Amino acid sequence: MPESPHLTLEREGHVAVVTLNRPEARNAFGAEMLVRMADAWDAIDKDPDVRVAILTGAGGHFCAGSDLKAMAGGWADDAWSARFKTDPDLHWRALLRHYRLKKPLVAAVEGIAVAGGTEILQGTDIRIAGKSARFGIAEARWGLFPLGGSTVRLRRQLPYTIAMELLLTGKHITADEALRIGLVGSVVPDGEALAEARKVAAQIASNGPLAVQAIKRSVMETEGLPEKEALAKELEIGWPILSTDDAKEGPRAFVEKRKPDFKGR
């Protein structure tokens, strides 16, 4: 029987579900998984029928970060590793370090989500966790640096002292604590994170896709700008949306008391 792929990409209507699929290693990142992740993000952004994506993990865990055993022994010299030689930015795109999807990305987290698992989480837009999920940036405990972007993004997404405590101690926190500090947006009973993520994704996918993508783009591109510049950028991004066919369909559907039939144009 052929080995299962380390990552799967499935379509459910307008929703793409990306599943980290190394359950025997708590879905730790390896060369194959990173290549498949980068390819998945590219495919999702290029597919006009995909309006929202979900990122989750197989086997009851989200992701345990990089595969330290493979790192210690050196990556295998295979076709997957060869991709990095021709595309040195591939692993950063895979980890959403300085690449963000144009489409909304919902994380469904169960079990372990530590080190790179918490780092990639910061590149998602909406985060739903099972009650027993655990989070943490553990790199400092092993003499490593969290190069997935956490020294920049975690500080911007959380209060300074909380971000610093997580980064410098490497401690793990519970889902309830992650909710309290704002690392995740909601906590559900164990085993229900993906089902809840599907509900949220379906609601997003039912909205106007051009409007949704423009809203996300505006939030990302105005971060850190002075208010005057940010509002000008918001107008630049948002104003063209009002002249689209979707912008005409929405009010028309409201008047006719029916569900809008958005076409993404």
C-alpha cells in the first residue's frame, strides 16, 4: 500500500480543507509536508471557486512544529527536499511567515499545537480550538529561534508582556488560557473544532467573495499605518467593490427576500 501524503487538500463546495497528515509524528513539519503546504496555498489562491479555507490536523493533533528528529539527522535527499534548492522561499510560504492567503483561513485545532504549530496559527484569520488543545512557542527550550514569525506577529496579536512570557519561557498553555489572551477566538468540546470551523467557513463562503477578500486585504495592508494613510488605503481597496455585480446582487436579494447568488464578479 502506498504511503499516505503528508498533507491533503479537499474541496467541499466553496471551502477548501487542508489537513496536516502525519499523525504518527503529531503532524510535525517535514520536507514533503512543507512542499505540499506551499502548493496548497497557491492552489487555493488561484482557484476562483474557493472562497475560504480550513487548516486542521489528522489524528487528534494540530501540529507539533518541525520534526526535530529529522532536523537532527539531516533532511532526506529526495525529490521533496530538492524543491527547496530551486525555491529557497518555499518553506516560508508554506508556514505563512511572510505570505498570507487572499482567502480567509480558519484554523481547527485539536490536541498539540506547539512551536511551529502555534507559529503557523498566527497566519490564520479565525481560530477554533478543542477544549484539550495545548499551545506554546517552545523553540527557546531547545536552543532554537522561532523563525516562523512569532517574535514579530505574536507581539502584534497579543499584549507585550504576554507575548514575551510565551516566547521566553517556552511554556505551554491550555485552550482556555489561549482564549483568555486572544490567541484563539473560541473553544469547543474536544473533537468538535473541525465541525465548528466548517460552520464558520460556510457562513463566510455564503458572503460576497470579492467583498470578503477586499476586507481581509484592507485589514492586512493597513496594519501599522497612521490613521489618515490607513483610511486612504481602505478607500482604495473598498470603493471598487461597490461597483461589482455582487454589490448589486446583495441589495437586490435583500429587497426580494431571498439568499444572494454571488458570482465573484
